Amino acid sequence: MADTSLSAPEAKLTPGLRASLPVLVLLIAGFLAPLVTVAAYAFATPKSFDVFRSFTLANFAAIVDPSNTVWTSFVWALALAFCCVAILLVICYPIASVLFVFPLFVSENVRLYGWVLFFIKNGVLDGALKWFGFSGGPELLYTPGITLFGMVYVYLPFMLFPMTLGIAMIPRDLVDAASDLGAGRLMIWREVELPLAMPGILIGALLTFVLAAGAVAEAKILGGQSVITITQDIEVAFTYAQNWPMGSALALILVLIVSGLALTAMARIDLDKILGKR
Amino acid sequence: MSSVAVSPVSASPAVSKTPRPVLQLVDVRKVFDGFAAVDGINLDIEEGEFVTIVGPSGSGKTTLLRMLAGLESPSDGYITLRGELINDVPSNRRPTCLVFQSLALFPHMTVGDNIEFPLRVRKMAPEERRRRALELMAKVRLPEDYYAKNVMLCSGGEKQRVALARAFAYDPDVLFFDEPLSALDYKLKKLLEKELKDLHRESGKTFVYITHSLEEAMVMSDRIGVMRAGKVVQIGTPEQIYSTPADRFVAEFFGEVNTVPIRRSADGWLRRDGRPVAVTSGLSIDGDEATVVIRPEYMRFVTDDAVADNTIVGTIFNEYSLGSRLQYQVRSRTGRTFLVEVPRAAAWKGTGEVTIGWDARNAIVVGG
Amino acid sequence: MQTVGRTRTHFLIRAWTAFVVLAIYLPIACGALAGLSKGRYFAFPIRVFSGEWWGKTWDSFEIHVLVQNSVLIALIVTVLSVLFAFFGALAFARYPWKGRRAFQRLLLLPIFFPQPVLGLALLLWFNALGISPSWKTAVVAHLVWIVPVVTLVIAIQVFSFDPVLEEAASDLGASRLFTLRTVTLPILWPGIWSGALFAFLLSWGNFPLSLYTAGADSTIPKWLYSKMVAGYTPMVPALGTMSTLTAAALLLAGGLVRLLLKKRADLRAREG
């Protein structure tokens, strides 16, 4: 665990440790503990609630069982997340100098529902095209493609924000110096701008991948369940099916994939530098 | 670029003398939002010269340098390099190179990669690049094993040398320096000033250096230009600038000076109290008001044995040691403060009022 | 020519930016449009505009309860998360201590975590503890991801704070509390203010955490979702637009206050 070095008994609390305590307690009780519970449930007897009293791999066995199609949800979630990141990189890089934080504060279902109103039959697109004399808009809703579109749309600010931070970190002098030493624009971009903006770009890619891999609202609202993502399977297991051990096993696998990625990438990133410590 | 090759010679009023200047500026202006940071500069820089532009911060010297390097383009006027108009030639197509105040070393590259950057632009073969980089490192006295060192782990002085080597790797006709030594401690600064001067002599290249420190300028330069509010107020050899400053601003820029306001009368120049003042310079000044400027080291104590052309009576109220010399602050009867700097041997031993004075040949008269 | 190429690139970047910004706000505009149409079912172009659904939404008792829940949760989350995050940011950026690196990474994990999964994990955890989910558990859930965000926001300000100032104050005889009140807090105030604004708005607009952890209590985004999935009424876009406008107004007002604070600080600095 990340905090082993902290829990070691120390003669006196350093100011840093003391200041971190409220947040540490919150994260241990509200983040690590739930994850430990999920992990514990993942090894409990299927469709039971006897956590810590039973140990079985039956849930994982059920997941890898070829007759079970739950793996398609994993594939969908990860594939969509991957495509989402790739598309966002292309969309955001040219505009990573403007910042709009506002969409972050409007709940994603409201924003996604706006697109439903846009794409739906007799909606804004369809209606406008008919009004201009065309035969009407294409049937885009309730497809995997529109799910991806929704994800790109919802997570755009999460890519843009770190990317802009990363690009803003490049000292103007370095670009000037490269140009002064004879480098053309392509070379400046490849040799100076891109490597220096890389931490920001990496954080953006990681953040959007993680969020997109766990996305569910896009597939439900825009995609009309044409795609079942893994989070939806977890939700069903936790709620309607009341199969907590199964849901936990699925969640555990997703969490391992996601946090494995996050931790590897974070180990290579210096937060002090990015957030501007002198 | 075909647009670049237009010869400005016909357009520029000040056609060159011989030897032809490598850099020529004619009425160069740069306006930012209605504010003229550089306000009409005419300047010729000769081949192989070390020219330093000094001025207080905000005088427009950095803007001037950025225009010369091609990082800004002038709003008005001409900049020519060996007779070719380069106003709008981008920095990557100019045979000039700027050493930035921040040094602008690429933090994600090694020392070697930094130095080789301009060579990679030129698509030089890797082995040759490396050979050339090591050569340059030797030239700026960087140890060979620094080649693979992370540039951000170098000390201030070492970074300085990397930046120099990188600029030389570009092999420019003219090198520009934007106060690169300002962040270093005094001793290192002195050392690097000397090395820079040596490098200038060995390479035979033209150096244009800007700084706000006249001391730095005096040590290194062939010529010094003094800038103020976007204009060059005086240009000349260090000796000329020091001994015959064009105005009070230039005189005061050199450090502490004594000033005595004077006015013109039918009988010649008079002090405020109506006494005549002996002067040998400034006879061509237009207005009726002028200022006599005397450096502290030209002021001395006046006794019966040692008379002076001009005298002032006052009282000593402070004494400082400057090492081998002593400096006194003297308040005159009219309440003005004067600085007198004498060798230790000439220390003032008396009490009460003191007479200080200067000789006319040691004073400079400037207008205003 | 190089300059022509550069102008063209600039133009393309501008056009692309404009397009993306338009796309960002288009669905919000669609929602506003739908809320203002008179018909029970949305059809474009709108035949008759009316404020009828806005009025109905405004008067609905059910919606009053939702708004109360949302405001209550957001207010509590704001106060608590600023308190947590202020000290968290000091630990994150101000003090050099042994566990700082680990703390920084732990703090980022909830941000780099899919929210629906976090909500479900919390639901499981609350159930395991025997706590039945309600708006109070939703507050806890919000805190788990909003506190790290606010910590980062305040930490950016803390990074630009020179600890020497605190030492100077203490050297001049100030007590810790006096230093905190007269030196540290005033300098960090803009960051704290931004953090509080972020906290309120993020809680106000949060959907995935509220969905799984609020139990029988509903918030605005949660209610909207239930109606989106089953039983469209123009009250959905109307309430959605109202909620968006509220957030926009708060953001604007917050920005204004920050500007005023900065002006006052500048003025004081000039007078001082």
C-alpha cells in the first residue's frame, strides 16, 4: 500500500504528516476500505453475502468460463476507451491553448441527453434537414459509434486540461532558441515541444483512458445498450442480480487494470514539477 | 526566400563607409501597443567587433537584441546583415545566434545533444557531430565526460559554457548575448567575462552583448552603446564613454558622480551662488542651463599647498572605507552632498569645516 | 512562403477550436430549446415556444425536494472538502516530509478512478457496514473524489507560496495562529476560493456517485437520469437547463469575486 512508510510509529508527527491526516483518514475509510471490501467479496461464495467466511475462486472461474460472454463487456470497455483516447489526442492537441472548464460542472447525463435531442428522430438534426428539404437525418442513435462519440464528448475536458497545462509549461525561450539555432517548425515540434509537453499529454491520456474504461452513462443514454460496458455488468451484479461476489470479481479485475496503468504512469511523472514547485 | 534578397542599400540613407559594417541598423523602431520600446536606432557594427549595449531595465535593449536575432520584427526602419535586408527573415534562417538570459538549454537533452542540436538541423552525420561537439566542449573548457551528462545537473557556470558551445556549433556570423552572466556569482562572472573576451578574440566573430552592468561592458567591449528609453544616447569606446559622457544620464550610469548645476551669463558660466566656475569642456552647449559632472576620485581636499580651480566649503558627515581608498560624504553650506574619494594616504585629518575642490580639466559639462 | 503557411495554420487552428467549442455547447443549447417548447414531445423546428414547462418545473414540490437535497449536499461537501483539502494541500506542497511522494500518489488515485465503479464499491462498503444509503452517504462519496480535486487546486496556490514568509513572520514575533491568519491564509485565499467553487460545482453536477450512494434520496442529476431512461417530460430539459444556468451563474459570480479579491489585494499592495 502507498502509505506503509507513514504508518510506521514515529516519535513525533512532522507538520507534513499532521497536515495530511484528515485527507489520509478520508481516503483510507472512503477509498481504500471499499476497495478492500470489493476484493474480499470477489473471493466469497457466488450469490452469497458471507464475506471473509469463505474463500473461493468460483467467481473468477465463472468469468473466464467460455460459455460466459462477460468478457465481451471487457473488450468493449477497453476498446472504446482506447479509441476514445486516440481520438481525443488528435482533437485536443491543436486546441490545447484554450481552456473551458465549464462543461466539467454540468452533469454528464444532461450533456449527453442534449445529444439525444440533437440526433433523435424529429430532433434538431433530423428536423433541420427535413426543413431544408432533405429526407431527414441518419439513424445514429443507439449504436456503438454514438457511444464512442459520447465518451469523446464527455471526457474532452479531462484530456484538454492536463494537455494545456503541459504545453503551457514549455518555456517560450526554448522554442525561440531552437528556431534561432536553425530548426524548422516540424523539428521544433518533434524535438522540443512534444517531449516537453509529454508529461501533460500522458496524464491526459491516462485520465481519459481510466475514466472511459469505467464509463456507463454514454452506453446507456446515447448507445441505448447496443454496447454493454463492463461497469454496467458490475452494476447489474450489485443491484438487480444481487450477486455481490460476482460484481466484486468483475470490479476487481477492472480496478487492477486501471490502477496498474495509473500507478505505472504516475511513477514516471514528477508532480512537483508539473504543478509548479520552484 | 526571394523577398529577403532585396538590397536595402538604395533605400537606406546612411550608406556604409569602409570597412563595411556586418550589421547595420537604420531608424529601427519597435512599437508594442502604442509604446515604442525601441525608438529610432541607428547603429553600425563592424566585422569582428565586440559591441555592448548597456542600459537600465526597460530601456529597450532586450527588444533590440530580439529584433537582431529575428525573434521580433521591427515596426519601422531597416536591419541589414552584410548589406542584405533581414527585417522579416525568421530567426532560423539568419546566420546569427542568441545566447538567452535564461540560456534556454533543452532540459530533456544531454550536454552533447544540446550542443549538437544545430548540427542535427543541418543533418550532419552522427560521428562528425560528436567530434565537433567534443571539440567545442574543449574550446569552452567543459570536461569530455560531460558529453552524456543531463544538462539540468550542470552547475550555473557549466550551463553557461554549454550554451556558448551550442551557439558556436551553429557557427553564426554574429553572436548575441542577452545578459547571460547575470545570474552568476561575482567571482565566476569575472572568470567567464575574461573567457568570453578570449573566445571573441580567438574566433574573430562579431559579438553583440547586452547588460545593465557597465562594469561588465567595460571589461569586454571594443565599443559600448548606452541606451535609454528606446534610444542610443551615446556610443563609443569604453574610454570615451567614461571620460566624456554625452549627458548626465550617461555620466550617472557609470556610478556615483558629483553634479553642480550652472547657468550661462555674460561673463561665462556661473554657479547657483553667483560665483564663476572654471570649465574647459561643454563650450558648445546650446541652452542656458548646464551641469558640471565630477567623479568622486577627481574631488580632493583643498589646502594652502594644494589649490584647485573650483572649491566648495562644507562639513564631512560620513566616511567609508573602499579598501585602498577612502570615500567621504561632504555636505556643502547650501545643503548639497558631495562625494570625495582619496587614497588612504590622503585621508583628512583636520576638524571642522573642510574645503573640497576640483580642477576644470577633470570636470565634464553636460547640457540640462 | 513561410508566412502564408503560418497564417493558414493559424486559421485552421482557429476554425478547429471554434468547431470544438461549438460542439461542446451544442447539446446544452439543444436541452435549453427542448425545455422551452410547448409540446409534450420534442420536435424540431419548434412550433410554439412557451415557458410552461419552466413554470411547472419551478412549482413542482418533487423538484423542490431535489433542489434542497442537491444544495444541502453541495454545501456540506464544499465546507468539508475545503477544510480537508486546505491541510491536504499543505501536506502535498508545503512541507517536505517523508511520505509526501506516496501521499501525492494516493491522493491522485480517486481522481484516476472510474466514478461509477467508485460509487458501486462505496455502496458495497456501506452495506457491509450496515449503513443504509441516503444523502449522507452521498456526501461521503462526493468527498472521496472532490477532496483530492480541491487539494490539487489549492496545492497549485501553495506551490507558489514562499515558506520563507512564514519564517519571517515567526521571526518578527508572530504566533503560529497569527501567522496563519495574517500571512498564510490571505496569500492562499485565491486558491481556497477556487477550491470551494470547484467543490460546490462538482458536487452540484455529480451524477455517478449520487446514483449509487444516495439510496432513496434523489439529487437533480439522479432524478434527471431516472426520467431520461423512463418517461420523458419536457421538465427534464427544463430542469437540466436550470441546473446548468445555476452552475454558470455561480462560476461567473465566483470569477467576479476572485477578480475583486485580486483587485483589492493589488490596491492594498500599492498603498502599502
